[in-house]
Amino acid sequence: MEQKLRSKGWFGRKGKDGFIYRAWMKKQGIPTYELTDKPIIGICNTWSELTPCNSHFRELAECVKRGVLEAGGYPVEFPVMSLGETLIKPTAMLYRNLASMDVEESIRANPMDGVVLLCGCDKTTPSLVMGAGSVNLPTIVVSGGPMLTGKHRGASIGTSDVWRFSEAYRQGKMTEEELTLAEAGLCRSDGHCAVMGTASTMACMVEALGLSLPGNAAIPASDSARKVMAHLSGCEIVKMVEENRCMSDVLTRQAFENSIMVNAAIGGSTNFVVHLLAIAGRIGVELNLEDFDKYSAGIPLLANLQPSGEFFMEDLYYAGGLPAVMKSLEGKLNNSCITVNGKTIQENYNEACCFNERVIATADAPFNPTSGIIVLKGNLCEDGAIIKPSAASAHLMKHTGKAVVFEDIEDYKARVDDESVEIDENSVMVLKNVGPKGYPGMPEVGNMGLPARLLAKGITDMVRISDGRMSGTGFGTVVLHASPEAAAGGNFAVVQTGDIIELDVHQRLLQVHVSDEELAARKKAWKSIAKKPGRGYVHLYINHVEQASKGADLDFLKGGSGSEVTRDSH
């Protein structure tokens, strides 16, 4: 084998050091020849019973191992911190960067020549890609796949319906018993959310970037094709090591542009922005917030999937999967980008077919001409904010109203249904101190539930603005990631109830009608109410996290340290 194996630095050593490295591996029943001239492939597994979306990864890892062995490599599985969006408090996003550090150091410190990343739930994908990107070995991603579409009383349901059920329950239109019945029908199988939420968006992101084999994103977790995909990925990573095809060969500037265009076409999550920015920062590609608007422009919504449409990820798979979506974008994409299998992105989707144009529309007759992520600027968000127009209400895309300000999430919970709060459907709800530093961790609370008395009137949407995030399964006219966040002391920190706020999505404008002089005076008197950093990781996070407009990574994690280990311990 021409490519020098990195693992030789451990298992090819003479004397005491090599003796120790090999002997302790052999205690697991491994013959000597497995550790000599074979590529050692690390399988980075985010399996955890506390991450239900990834609870089938033990079996998936075995499929990867079979592929690695078939191709002449030797697989070694290792665990890293697993982030389960549904259970972790205060928010999984607080720990994305910590998990990425775990991944980076686990890969660099150990004898592996290539890596397979097993990821599924929202933050597991970006954290693994970020960490692996900072090491830059040959790497391939295997997603866990979406769960089967939920069923309730004859209707198809998914995670986006949780928000609808919640509002119905608050209005008294749905009883506790009915909610329990719906709960029983929502999650019918292994896998992550069945809609185009953040987990599905992340799976599509890695496929569009070229980090996974074609078709990876949409195969349901419980489908046998998912196991085949894992097996084939195990075979492919061995070839990648032999050909020394590293992450930096795949993650070019043009690949990031492709990912943004594909995200627009599928109606992907707004969380895509902070995660792609962070990944770009790790691999050394220049990417900024404005690029998301620039490369989304002119890309229609092709995938008719909840929350922006009707169908589910299972339907996307049957309709042709992401390759069929990319085929519809053929004239838009950078088609020469190399992917993990050595083929161009165009070669990977060239034979794709759409089998259901109700699910995957054509570029000539799109499901919705409005798509993508729009970046807003103005004195309320000096460094930008974002909105997902396909999930918003058309009549609110240009709106002016009085602000109703909630200083933090506790203030919102205490007062949203308070009859003394002056609020109507024309008001603009503003939630502060839920950004990276302010919460801390930037939770998914931006799509605030509407006041009960407005729901009773039949109001289903209002303009809502925050420095936090929104679940990819959520929807509404919701402005997110206002930057600088309130805790950083920008203009967003000093907006007050009664201020007039103007939103004009077409003009990319988010403005508070307050003079510069008044804003300066308010900021001079402003005092942060954000919680002070305590100890440990949260202390580190608050002191080093960057703003959402830069990807909310820790400032000292930008770039990478490569795969070299400069000192030996023996």
C-alpha cells in the first residue's frame, strides 16, 4: 500500500512502545496481522439511550464494520459525547462545541487512519463534522436516518405537529387524553424527526457537501437500505485512506455554496446557518452570513416537506431522495465538486430520478417560489438576523408594530398569558437574553407560543424576534439569531416595550424606530441581566463563544491542529 498508514506510528513501532500498543490491543482477541498493514478505521459512535434518535447505532456500527473488513481495513469503534436534543437541559446547543472537542481529541490521540462518523440527532452531526474537520483525516458520514412517519387517527403526523398540538391543548381544543394518544403515534420507529427539521437538514447538509455517499440523507432508519448504506460506507472509507482523500479535499468553498443552495431547495432548518458557519471555520473556508442569502437567492422550494410543506422524509426517500432534488438543481450547482467516493457531485446525482413530483417538484414548476434563508440587517441587529420565508406568513413579511418585550425566557413564561400585558395581533413579540452567552447556549425558543387570548381569537401567527434559535420543526414569522445578542450589549439589548419595529423581508430590513442618540443613551445606562459564568465548561463557553453571525463556535477552536501527535507517552 503506497499511502503511509498513520496507525503505523503506534502498531509499527519497535521495542517497548510497539510492544505496549500491540499487546493491549491483542487482549481483545485481535491477531497480529490485523494490526500490521491494514488501515485502522475509527467508527465514531454517538449511540446513547439518552439520545433516542441514535439508539439504533450499535447495530448500524456493526454494518459499518462489515464493510471495513470486506474492503481490507480493521474497524475500531469508540464513543464520544452524545447530544440528545429532546432530553438535554438547558439546551443541546450549549454542548455542541464541547462534543466537537471530544471528537477532535479522540481522533487525533488514537491510532486511526480514517474515520466513519455515525450521527443523527440535531447536534451530533455538526459536532462530529466540526471535530473531525479540525483533524482532517479521510472521513465519511453515515447518518442514522429519519423515523417512519407518525400516525394519529388516520392522519400522518411528525414533530412539527407538536407545536400545533400544543396550541390546541392551550386553547382547550385537545384534552390530555387526546394528547397522550397522539404522543403514542408520533415516534413509530428508530430514527430522528420525520420532518425536514434540523436532524434531516444536517443529513442533507453532509450529502450536499459531499461527505456522505449519495442517497444517505433520506433512507428511513428502519429500512434495510440504511444498513446497506452503512456497509458501503465502511467499504468506501478504506478506499479513501488508500487514496488519501481527506476532508479538506471535499470541503471546498464551492461545496459550501452547494450546501446552501440545496438547503434552500429542501426548506432546511434555520439552524443550518450556525452549524455550517462553524464547520467552515474549522476547515478554513471563508463563509459569512451574507453568503446564505446570496446563494439561496433564486433557488425555489422544491421539496414539499413539513414544516414548509405537506410530506415527510420517508416520502422524500420514496420520491428519489436528495439526489433527485439535486438533479433538479443541475444548472445551479457547482457540479465539479469532489465527494467522498471520488466522484463529482454531478456524477453522484446524474442518474437520479424523481418518482413523485408532488414531493419533489421541478425547478420550472416549484412547490413554492419562496425558499432559503434571508439575512436581515438594520439597527435592531447590526450584525444580522435571519428568517425562513417558506415557514412564515406572507401577510407578515412586511409589518410594522409595537414591541412587546420579554427580558428573558422566565419573563416570557410568566407574562405571555397575563391579561394586563397590552398585546394584539399587530404587536411584535421580542425575546431577549436567549442567545449564546445570555441563556447560555442559544436554545430553541424563538418561535414563542402566542398569548392564549389571541389564540382564542383565531390568530395563528405574529412577528416574533429573538437572539435565540428555533427548532427546525417549527414555523411562523420568526426572526432569529439577532446579533449582537442582548447579553453582548448591542441595540437588541435596549429595545423597549412600545418601540415601533419595522420588518421588511423583501428589503432585508429589521429596524427599530428609535434615534441613534436615544439608543446610545439607553446603552450607556444598560446593565446585563445575563447569568454570570460559574465554573467548568459553562464558564469556558460564556467567555469564549462567538456570536451567532459567526457560527457560535468557541473562538479558540477555529481552524485545526491536524492529525500529528507531537509527543509520545511511553
